[in-house]
Amino acid sequence: MSTLAWFALVSLAVWVWLLFGQGFFWRTDQRLPPAARSHGRRTRVESDRWPRVAVVVPARDEAEVLPLSLPSLLAQDYPGVAEVILVDDGSTDGTGRLAVELAARQGGLPLTVVAPGEPEPGWTGKLWALRHGMALARTRGPGFLLLTDADIAHEPDSLRLLVSAAEENGLDLVSQMARLRVESLWERLVVPAFVYFFAQLYPFRWINRPRPLATAAAGGCVLLRTETAVAADVPEVIRQAVIDDVSLARAVRRAGGRIWLGLAERVDSVRPYPGLGDLWRMVARSAYAQLRHSPLLLLGTAAGLVLVYLVPPAALLAGAVRGDGAAAWAGGAAWAVMAGTYVPMLRYYRQPLWLAPLLPFTAFLYLLMTVDSAVRHYRGVGAAWKGRTYARPEAAPDRCQDVAPGERG
């Protein structure tokens, strides 16, 4: 057999293993635990006293999306006591003032707006904001903290279902990956693949097992038990983390907490990424941090993306042109398995299935974004977000480090 055919066979073998051996990552049925969605019966939470909840929203220059997200939090239909704390993280667009105006018009849950000032050295902006919001919330004795981004909109029953899931299943952290906006052409090509790749790195079934094989969370929507946050020393222990959601999950796990992660049905991101440049910056901002700023991990990731995603279509096309039947067959089979595993995610995002065979093209874009993330890092402009650039954090014994792709927590 030709060299190309051997590479195609290896790629096919990898895809067969991914299909069955990577926690069925491609399935999209990991939603809130069933008890949380059982509207027809009274649960223990519904028959007893609902715990107090503080919703903490870090916000930096979010005036564009706040009218679409904040009213949904203020309108939460929660049977217990709840409040919203918005932390204005040095905004220059009137985010804090707009939040107060929206609350005055909307009514609903009480809103508090605080502004902690610029972060101290050693803190990322979001975690600095969360630190102050969580500290204020804890003075009011909440049983749970809902940490949610300023671009996330919640259906009216979202908070009730999250708390019910945590209480009914004894969970310390319940996280949902918000359904991202998919409207422009580039969003259709890139966004479902973003979630697909995340699930491949951190299979939800592995995370949700009683004895977990992986650890992760989705930072846009995290319900966290307050006593667990205190025990885990969150957010101080992860103060420098750029990929704060994975670091938060690891901190909770190290403190003995139980974690659940799944796809959202009632939580949506309203932030638009209309052009390729917008999506590129989103991925490149943290891709190299995901690889621990390691050139070796970058090289391995690049080689893996080429072998797994780019070799199959190349082998099929080249094999067909050259008359190399083995290469064409193995490449075509690998490409078919790849596309098949992508179909459930496209259905979840309500996208046409003809996008499935285009996954190699999207993977190539992600490869370029990852390399660009490394280039930005070594130029000193990596991990840049809304006017702030974060250098590589120094290792410390009391700090959770971000996990590399494929690492099991």
C-alpha cells in the first residue's frame, strides 16, 4: 500500500476509536438531569424551602448585548429569594448605568451594580469581577451562586431548573453550555464545530460520571453551591486563569465537589460573531493557553488535526485521481465517520446537514487560529480581551492550572 493509504488507514482507525471510545462525545443528549425537568410532580425542592440564590454577572463594555440578556435574569420565575449582582468591570460604554435603567423599567429581581476598579496584579479581569460579586453575595447568605456572562439570556424557568437539578442530584456545580448564536455564514461554519471540538476534548459523559474521567465547565452558565465555593477557595485559587471555566471545575473537583456539564435548552448566548475575524479572535484569544503555552503540545495538536481531519478528504481525492483504491476507500470511510459524528451537533443547532462534510475545512480554520494564538502569545498580545492582555501565568502550588486537550481530571 502507498504511504497515503497507510495514513488514511490510521486516520480511519482513530475515528473508529473516537466513535466508541471517547465517551460518545458526539451525542447531544446530555441535558439537565431528568428530575430537574419533571414538571408534572412535586420534587423535594418544590415541597420544601428553596435556597436563596445570588446571580453574579461580570460585565465589561456590554451595553450592546445587555438589553437582550439582563431583562431575562430579572424576569426569572424562581420560587425562592434571588437577586442579581452586576459587576461593572471598568466599562467605558455606560454598562453599569444601562443596567440600572433596564432594572428600573423591567422590575423583577432586585439588582445591585458594583464597580471594583481595575484588577490587582495577578488577576484576570473577569475573575477580579467575580471575586467582588461573590464576596458581596456571600454577605447575604445565598445557598447557591449563579455565575453567568453578560451576553447570556435565560428563559424564565432557567434558574429554577438549575437549582432543582443541583438539589435533586446532590451536585455542587451545574454548568450548561449556552446555545451560541448561529445566524451568519461564518457562525454556521464555525460555532457548532466549536462546541463539537470542546465535547471531543471533554466528553460530557466522562465529566458527569459518579467517578469522573474528565473535568470541565462552561463559564457562561455555572450554578455553584456557596459552601463548595468557599471550600475550594474560588475564585482566589484560579485568579490568573484565562480559561477560567475549566479551572473553576477542577478547583471544585479538588475540593470534593460533584460536577455536571451538559448542553443548554433554556440558555442562549446573544453575542453576535458575524464575521470570520470576530470568531477568529474569540478562538485565538485562549487557544494557546488551552495548550499550556507549550510548543510541544502545539506541534502535537497541529499534527493531530492534520491526521484526523485533513488526511481523510485529501486521501479520498488524491486516491481517486491517482487510482489508489486503498487510499480512496480508507479516506472516504474516515470522512464519512467524521461527518456522521458531526450530524447530532448540527441538529442541535438546527443547521442543514450538508455542513457535515465541511468539517475538515472548519478544522483547518481552527488549526490556523491555534497557530495564530501561539504567534500572538510570543508577540506579547495573546489572551487579549477588551483592552486587556494577560501574560502567561506563573505556576504556583495553590493554583489550579488549565488542563491540556485530552487530559483527564
